[in-house]
Amino acid sequence: MASRRAFNDGTLPLFEDSAEPLPAPGSGSRLPSYIRDHRSRLRDRFMDGGAAAMPDYELLELVLFRAIPRQDVKPLARRLMEKFRDFNRVITAPPERLAEVKGAGPAVITELKIVEAAARRMARAKVMQQPVLSGWEALLDYCHTAMAHRETEQFRVLYLDRKNVLIADEEQARGTVDHVPVYPREVAKRALELNASALILVHNHPSGDPTPSDSDIIMTRQILTALEALGLVLHDHLIIGKSNELSFRSEGFL
């Protein structure tokens, strides 16, 4: 995992394929005009048209400007896009995977993780302490923001009170690219600790296809049995794909 020690933007290592050397601290050197003008044009386009007016790689460049203030960031943006394929997968990639990309040092990784955290917090704020069943679209948006672009499976449990207000959103387990271990007893135990009355299960499929596996169906039935024995309600189990989701309730699995 990338180091968390303090860093100084002015002494970041050079990219091997960068055309411009990093100015020495205190030298008074300025960015070459072509880099300075490029940054100015991208910022103006963003302010005029928003993120929708920019392809993924240019939006990524804007983020990298803050981490690398005196160097051409296009080579790094290109390498990140080549490895992770799109903007969302770049910002949600684990720090240790980001660190595999040449030029992605602590400052870059920190900036990307800040963007990820901000996106998740904004989406989460729309669903926490709100009646979930009447704000279903906001809940789906949050689940996609938090899980759709992860490279490994993650299993989350949303705990609701008697009025179906979301009182807790917790990660129960992490797994591999196609499996995550889940223990029905632990899910039920945590529901009692939180004094929850109902639950929604959520997990992602890194393949992008939300079709449930046989083990997904068996695991859901085991949790349903454990919850029913305690008088708790299982509203749904959502499987999050890259661009869509599957509801066990809608598909007749619950």
C-alpha cells in the first residue's frame, strides 16, 4: 500500500516520459506556456460546461493538477486510463493498485481517494436518516457510487428502523473477484445490536453482470431464515453491476 507519510509537492519524482523537468524549489521557474495554457483551457471548459462537457481523461487531468502542480500530467492520466479503463475505476481503485502505475505517488493517490470519498459522502447523505422505500432511486445511486466500479466483491447491509429509515450502512465482508464470504448469523446479530427492524442486502459483481449465482441465492435464503426467526424483515437483496442492478424482490427470489 502506498506510504502515508507527509509529502512535498515540490519534490515529487519526475515521470520518465515527461518533457519538462520539475522546477527546483525556490527557483522562481514557471510552467512552460503550453502546459500553463492547457491547464487554463481545461479549467475554463469545466467551469463553462461542467463534467459532462469533458471526456474521462480530461476530468482526470483536472484532478491530477492539484496533486502535481508543476508538471505535465497527461502521460500519467493516460497510464491510469489504460490500466483502469474509465474515470470511476481510477478513483475507486485500491491504493496499492494505483501505486503500480508509474508516477502515481502519495500525492496523486491521496487526491484520487479524496475525490472518491467526496462522491460517496454526497451520495450517502441523500439516503441516511431518510425513509429508504420512498427514496429508492437515491438508494440505488448511492449503491452504484459506492460499489459498481470495485474490482472485488463487497457485501454491505443496510439496517432500517420501524419506519424504514436507514440507521446504519455497514460493510459486512470483502472478497475476491467472484466471491465474498457472508455469515448469516453475524448479519442477524448485528441487526439486534442496532435495534433494526428490517434490512436490505447489497453486493456487487465486478464482472458487471448482476445476474445472481446459485451461491448468491442460497446465501440470501439462509439470511432470510435467520432474520425471520427473529421477527426481522428482509426487504431486498440488490446485486450491483457496472451500469444496472438486480433486485431479488423484483425478480421473485424473495
